[in-house]
Amino acid sequence: MSAGEWLWVDGEPDAMVPADDRGLLLADGLFETIRLEGREPCLFDYHCTRMAAGLAALQFPSPTSSATDALTAAVNWACAHPGHDGNATLRLTLSRGSGPRGYVPPACPAPRAIARLTAGLPTNTQPARLTTVSVAWSEQAQLAGLKLLARTEQVLASLEAKQHGYDDALMRDSGGVLVSGASGNLFIRRENTLYTPVLSRCGIAGTRRAHIVSSLGEHCGYRVEEAVCQLAMLESADEVFVCNAVVGVRPVQSVCHGDQTWAFLTNLPIGACHPSYINPRPVSRDGQGKTTDSALAGDPLRRRVGNAVCGHWLCLARAGPGHAANGSRGLRHCSDTARRESSVCSKQPC
């Protein structure tokens, strides 16, 4: 274990995982990765919903209660842990537990919860440079959208992108249709519509993606559409970003495909995305399903400055941490022309 990391297995700190665990041997299980901020979990209810769906697809016993109970126990342990300052990353793996040799699961499985807590959160996340890769998502409609343990395609895609000097891979299915980044879901903006690839045959339906699709996009004044997204859509894109549970929303600077490169941002100052931009956080660990969302109450993406509203995603990405207090400095109304020509908009503040 590295410094600043802690393990928890079925409620026991620093316990060992048996060698006959089906998650280790057969990738028989799934996982969730949760951002903890101020000792509270971000988008907890979304994680419960996705884990329950995955457990049901894998035919685990009592999927809904198993997901809620396991996540609640792990999050309570992680949030109370004295080793971090309140900001951390929690990964919870739920395997089918131990079993005999062979693929057939035991008749009465005892699922095993394995938690890994890492202190700190990503900082200074610059706009991403993506590249297409030779590795394609495997298509399996029955398991599409689920966050299962087997992530071989993403491992190989990430490695290929890294070897060529890029931040992440832009992954496609076997037919060349866009699916996602290797480490996050993809959104393409054209005017007031956000397009995200439909995930009916492959890919992972992220919690950030679910939040944007279900409520946050509309709240910010955008129409959100799940669509079949081709590479050609990048040619007319006004904006591209990727998102995941830990980093939040990350603007995409460019996408490389062979000898062609599409650029979306220029001269963007180095700095982390604005906290309100990336960290909406329902806080519900008691199974009651209540949602208190800082992005919808008190600090929305669509920030109100004076009597006007600035809803452009990248306006908030450009605002540094110093803008959090008054919610006004640095926000600009971005025209498409201004966005393409410079990171500093030509128009006056909203």
C-alpha cells in the first residue's frame, strides 16, 4: 500500500482478500469509484442505482439492498477515516465472494466488499488531449452501461494513448462509432444541444453522465440527447468534454485521429475546473434517497451574475479557485467565434 491509502474488506481494516475470490479469478463482480468532498460522497444515489443494476444483471442476491448496504458501510468508514482531510477517493469492489473452481457460481454466494481509500483529489486538471486508438469496445448489450470488474479494453486503450503522448483515449465500437473516453464519458456540444453517445451495446454509463442527462444539462439551459455519435461530429462541434466520478467534467482541448486533429480550446490557462462546475453532490448515506445537490442549489453551473445568467460550460472551467467566493469574477459570455479564437472572450462579463 502507498502512503495515504487504506484498505477495508467486509468491514475489517487492512484485511486480506482470499486467493479463491471470484472477483480476482474471474472478474466476477463490479465496482464504484466515489469522490468524497468535505467528508461527504458526491452523487451517492447515482452510484447506488448503478451498482444495484449491475448486481441484478450478474444475478447477485438482493441487488438493491446489497448495493445500498455495501456502499453505505464503505462510505461511512471512508468519511470517518482520520487519515485524510475530508477530500478523498473511495473505490468499492463487490465480488461474488469465494467459490470452487469453474465458472458456475456457488448456489449460495457470499458477496465480498473490498474498499480502497486514497487521500486527496485530482488538482490542476488541464484540458485533455485525446487520440483515437486501435482498441475497440467489446459489444455486449446485456452488460452495456455497467461498471464490471473486467476493464481490459480500457487498460489497453489508456496504454496506447499514453505511449503516443496523449492524456486519454477516445474509444469507439467495432463499427467505428464513438463510445467514450477510456476514463470518462463523452459529450459533444453543438449550439444549445449536448450530445452523448448512446450506450445500448457497450460502454459504461457514468454517474456524472447520468446527472447531466437527467437534470443538470437542462438546468444549465441545454438540451441533452443520447445519440449515435460519429467522428464527423467533431468537425462541427462547438465544445467537447469528458466526465467521470472523480475528476468531474474535463474540457477536451483536441482530438487526434490519424493525421487529422480537431482543436477545441486554445490558450486555456492552467488550473483546475471550478468546483461548482465539477462537483455536484447528492449526499444520502442512510438509504432514504434524499438529494442535496450543490450544483442545483446555491452554486449552479449556470451561474447568476448580477441580473444575467452565464451558462457556458467552459466559462466556469476558466474560473480558478479564487472565483468561488463571489461567483462573479472571470465569467464571460462566450460566443463560438471568441471560443475558437481565444480562451478570453471578447464580450463583456455577463
